[in-house]
Amino acid sequence: MNRILSTAGVEFRIALRNRWVAIAVALMVVFALVLAAAGAAPTGDIGADRLSVIVASLTSLAVYLVPLIALLMSFDAIAGEVERGTLPLLLTYPVSRAEILAGKLLAHLAILTLAVAAGYGAAALAAFWMDPASAAGLPALLRLVASSVLLGATFLGAGYGLSALARRPSGAAGLAVGLWLGAVVLYDLVLLALVVSDGGGALTTQALPVALLANPADAFRLFNLAAAQASAAAGGMGGAAAAIPLWQSALSVALWPVAALALAIAAFRKVSP
Amino acid sequence: MTSTLTISHLTKRFGGVEALSDVSLSVEPGQRVALLGHNGAGKSTMMKIILGLIPFDGGAVTVCGATPGSAAARAQVAYLPENAAFHPALTGEEQIRHYLSLRGERPAQALDLLARVGLEGAATRRIGTYSKGMRQRVGLAQALIGKPRLLVLDEPTSGLDPVSRRDFYALLDDLAAGGTAILLSSHALTEVEARTDRILILSKGRLMAQGTLSDLRRAAALPVAISVAPASGQKAALAAALPMARANGDGRLHLDIAQGDKLAMLARITGLPQVADLEVIPPSLEDIYSHFSRRDGQ
């Protein structure tokens, strides 16, 4: 445990000095505040408090930003050690590869939590300022924070895995960008195209829920929209969210980090220094 | 006495190429052993196998009674890689504190360790601002953590100035006196001759020779060079008396004599009246090293 904590401390310090902490926090706060301000326009007749509306918008933001920040922080984790030549020495220490990854994860997850809390917190403050009834949206906000951290852990794990596979930072960066585009952007576009062409057939009713649950980003969206009262405000996915039970999306959100980390450890074990 | 490191019939292949073939050796506690060889002779490969960083194809390796790379072995072995590298954003002290934690030692010893390698003044500076020699000292400081039983040093003195080298070998002497076995690789026999107990010469993956320097000198049986200065005006007469000698531009005569003939030849030369002076030049360390590292394939 000491070894994991020490690794986490060192990684956090490195991220602090490389300004990753500042960048992640600033990114989340700026975007969250922009959303809070933009969300102020259509109001009143939705029948939800201001915070619940903002949580729905933040969910859509987090789906893009959290994986991006996670991948940006993690793609260098192993490839960078290989390139700097620090890996062989590290691996002669009495510390297992899983412990090294756990330490890095702990640090990166702490930074991500900090960024998410700062961003959502700023948006929540704005909501309370505009609408004192926002307290009704607090449970949704907490769910969003928790699920954002889990989504971040999934993509941190994926980033470590890609970093171990690529073994060079430039290659790892390319793979990370590809994963982000694929999982967060293209995946939904492809599903959308399939649903449109299927026209409400078996594909939409049978395969779509499974496909949505299989993607951590979509499962995250489903979980937050289904859990929140404001699914009507979110539009788009609201219908799909209603069709899939909450426990299924919650399970997907909770299991993905474990799976991603297991893959990352397996990939790291294959790296020969 | 149990050996700290035992290697028997070790073989390692990369693709179809044998990087190490049938290497056997052992290192006892407190022994300082130098591993010599050209680039690509297999020194680093052997060290990585001892450290458990890469697998091997044949033979057996035992490190402190355990399998290389096992938790038990890693807890007792310290390593200094060639061109030690660290994260540039950390300070020397932070880096050493981290390594201490990984070995389960108190992080508070970091400054003490840095002082032992002469880096106490730079402890709070980032490693990114260090010179190559300073990084090498950070590497050495981390290798001293927790009294390792086996110290594996890959080209440890590259990048160090002569004074630092002397300090470095003094540190090694202290460790060896405490029972640590030391295996260090080097390009140069001249540097390690007075500082190690035993020398191993590796060439193209084969162990060509091992022993003390005098063992190697005897085994190489290289000729001794004798340089004779003639008395004034006696050069022609001396050359006639020593027909096997070569005359060089320096006005002296040179002979290469086999070890066994050395004394007889010296007696003969000193008996000649035309001789003003003579010098006996034993084979240099570099000659001995070249002899063993080139013998393969010739």
C-alpha cells in the first residue's frame, strides 16, 4: 500500500508541475459555467429545478470531456517511462506492475475528481444563485460526480492499456485520439444511422440497448439520464434511457473501470523493458 | 559459503542470434567482479537476465537463492542502469524518497543518501536541470538503498570525472566490505584493474576468460617487450649481437620475448658489453583484454 501511495504522490506532483491539474480543472470549470449560463435561457415550463436541468447538460458535456482528459493524462503513463528509459530501473524494484498502475491511477483519478468537482461545483453554485429550489437536483449532481469519476477511471485504464501497447508516446497519443473519437463520437453516429435505417425494427428494440450498455460513455449517459428526473429536458437519448433499467446502466458504469484496468495490467505485463 | 549469484550454462537468443551462449559464473558475497566486453558482447543482456527484466532460453540463474525477478530477488538486488534516467520534473530528493518508499525504507534517509554521493547541494533542484554526471550520482544513490546483497552496475562510471570515479570506487569498497557482491560492467580494463577482485571477459556472448588480473596475464601468455639502449657508437655491434631485434627510429632495439624465455634473454642481454640500458615492458592491460576478446573466431 505504501508503494502505491508513494507512486501516486510522485505522479500527482509530476502532473501538478506539468500543469495537468490546472488544465483539467480550468477546462471543466469553464465549460461547466458556459453550460450553466447557456442553460439559463429555456426555463420555467420544463417542470424541473434549475440544477436538474444543468445536470442534464453537464452529462452531455462530461461524456466528451471526461474521457478526453482521462486519455490525455494516461497515454504517456507507460510509453513515457519506456521513452525516458526509466522503466527498466523501476521494474527492478520490489513493486509489481499492478501496483505501479494502481499508483498512477490513484493520482490521475484524484486530479480528475478535483476537476469534475470544481466544474460541477461551479455550475451548481450558479444554479443555486439563479434558482433557490435547486436543492432538489443535488442527488442527481452527486450521481453525476460519482459516475464521472468511474467513467474517468475507465478511460484512464484504457489509456494505460494503449500506452503499454504502443510503447512510444507518439503512437500512444494517436491510439488515444482514435479511441476517443471511436467510443465517444463515431459509436453514437453509427448507432444513430442504424436506428434510422432500421425504422423501429428488431435492431432498435433488441440490439440497441445492448450496444448502448456496451459502450462506457453511452452507459454513463443512460445512467445519469435515467436516474435524473429531467430526462425530458435532455431530449434525444431520453427515450432510450427510459427503455433500459437503471441497474443495467449502473452495472455497466461500475464494471467498465474494472475491465479497463484488467486489460491495462495485462498489456503492461507484456512490455519487456 | 553460498554464492550471491550463480549462473550455469546460461543461453539467450534474440531471434536466431545467440546473445549469450553457455555462460557459467558465480559471484561470492563481498566480491567485486568486473564484466568486460565490447559493445554488443552481451554484458547488458546478461545484467537484464540477472535482474529478471528479460527471460532466458537455457541454463539456470540463481540470485540470492531466488529466481531472478522474483519478489525475494528484487528485494535484495540493486541496479544502476547505463545512463540512469529519471523524471525531469522531480527533484533529486523526491526521486530518492520515492525509491526509498518502494523498498520499504524510511523516506527521511533521502538527504543522507544524496550526501553520500555528493549531491546534497542539489537535492531540491529538479533532475531536469542536472548534468549527466549528477544524474549518474542519483542513480548511484538509489542503488545504495537498504544494503543490497547484490549490486548490478552497468557502465557505472561513464559520465563521471576522475575524482568522482575515485569516490565511486571508494563507496563500492565500503559496500563490498559489508558483504555486498558487486557486478559491474565496463569497456576499460585499465579502470577496473585495481578496483575489482575478479575479471570476466565476454565476447560475442561467450565467456572468454575469468580470474584475477594475474590469472589472466598468465593465461594470455603474451610476449614481453624488451627495449635495449646501446652504449654510444655501439649500435651496429649490438644489432649484430642481437639479430632477432628490430631497430626503431628512436635508436633503441626492441625484442618480443615469450614469458618463459624472459629471464634467459635478460641474462644474455645484460652480459653484452654494448648495452647502456634496458627496459622490460609487460603486456599492457589493453593487450590482454584484446587477446581474450578477439580470440573467438580467429
